[in-house]
Amino acid sequence: MIPRNIVFLDRDSLPVPVPVFSFPADYREYPASAADEVVERAAAAQIVISNKVPLSRETIARLPALELVSIAATGYNHVDLDACRERGIAVCNVRHYGDHTVAEHALTLMLALMKNLPAYQRDVAAGVWSQSRQFCHFGAPIRELRGATLGIVGGGGIGGQLAGMARAFGMEVLFAERKGEARTREGRLPFAEVLARADVLSLHCPLTDETRGMIAQPELMAMKPGAILINTARGGLVDEADLVAALKYGQLGGAGFDVLSAEPPSPDNPLLRARLPNLIVTPHVGWASAEAMRRLAAQLVANIEAFVRGGSENRLV
């Protein structure tokens, strides 16, 4: 068998070993690649692996040997699928490897904000507890998950995992229908109703033209006063400036974000500049447990193996 030319454009985005291919391969990897380096590095590649390196229509047109784009992640908004479809280039992604660990991360953010742990940590560091006249310091409000209502936007694997965890804590779980949908599917409630009823709203949907900016000032104002917003999906789902305003003026009780609109973010990003005690921002690591990354690497190679054998595992195009 003639070796397949394979290029991994951003190898450092997956800090675990990648299993060896069972077929002959001319395999090269780069720690990271800028958009303007892709053509030079992948000019002869039949298979390109990308986690987050963008593959635009213009770039794809300049990769004449390309047969497969293997995405080392679930999200695919950085790859022009229409351009691949027109060229007959297959695209596959990695699915469900991180459902449990991302759900755990969302639950962790939820718990920390319901208990207002960042605010209490700040108070302790500032010496407020040391100055207390009694054994404890009463500061920010503390709430229980039990009896609270969780609204989930996105009914895939992660949303399903989170629903099970939340129910184990005694929460009521509501799944939201897509925003703007006239028809409500079985097991879901209208988007506006979930927005109004949720004590915690957690986002687990992909970023598309339809979902970009789906949570902005009108939606934030429609949420229950004091509600908490969790986003472990994609940063572009939420208008970040509007979110900071809702937190500062007390409309929301807190927000926990593992994703931002641009990554890595500018220091001027509104959520990084805010430094609010009811806002937690983590650096897009909700997916990154050691166990999940090993599952991702194994599925990444399995997708490529399936393509070479003529299969269609996890095909998007």
C-alpha cells in the first residue's frame, strides 16, 4: 500500500499520545499552525488533522491532494463544509468522547456559583473572616441545587449527561426547544419558557449562524432574576458585553464560562476585564480530563482508519 500523506496542524492541542496507524503513513505534525501556514505545510497532504486551525474555502482550494479533513474535536465551525462537499473531500469529527467530563465541568461551575465560592474565597483572602465577631462570615447568598430548576439548551450527549447528574442532586430539568422554533418537540419546552423558569441555564449546543448571539440583552433580561448562566459549549453563543452588564446590575446571580468568543482571548475581552466575584472563567478545559483526551486520540485515529478502509465513521461530509 502506498503511504498516505498525513499532516496534524496543531498537535499541541492534544497533549496525549496518538495511536500508531495500522497502514503505511508519511505522518508529520506541527505544534501549532497559523492560518497562513496551512497551504505550505499541507500542500501534499491527503489527510489533514486539525483541532482548531481554520480551513477556509480559499485554503481548501489550494490543497489539491486533500481527501479527508479529520477534526480532532467535536466542533466543526472552523472548517468550510460546503467547500469540502463541492470538492468531494470527506470531513469527520470526534463525538461523545467528552460528554461526561464536560457535564462534570458544567456541574462544577454550577455548584461553585450556587454556593458563591469565588466571593467567599475573595472575602477570606481579604481578611474579612479574620475580622468577624463570630465563628463564620455571612457574605454572598448561598443556595442549594435541590429543588432548583435547570434549563438545558442542547439535547445531545453532554446535555443528557448533565441532566442525569442534576436530577441526582434533586433538580428539576427542562430541555429547551431551539430558539425561534414554532413547533415544540416531545420532551422539550419553548425556549422562552425555559429562559423564564430556569434557576440555572446551561448551554450545550453547537455554534452556527442560527445560534450565534442567541443569548444577548433581551434573553438575559427575560431570565429569572438571580439566575445563573453556564456556557461550556462555544463563546459566540452569548454576547459577552451584555452578560457583564447583566452581572454588574444584578440581573444575573452568576455566570460560569469555559469558552469565549475568541480563543485564546484578548486581555480586553469583557469577561476577563470584569473581575467579578460572581463570574468564573476557565480556559476551555472542560473537555480536557486525561481520560477524555485518550478517548479523543483513539477515536481520531479510528476515524482515519475507517476512511482509509472505505468506511464512513463519524462522517460530516
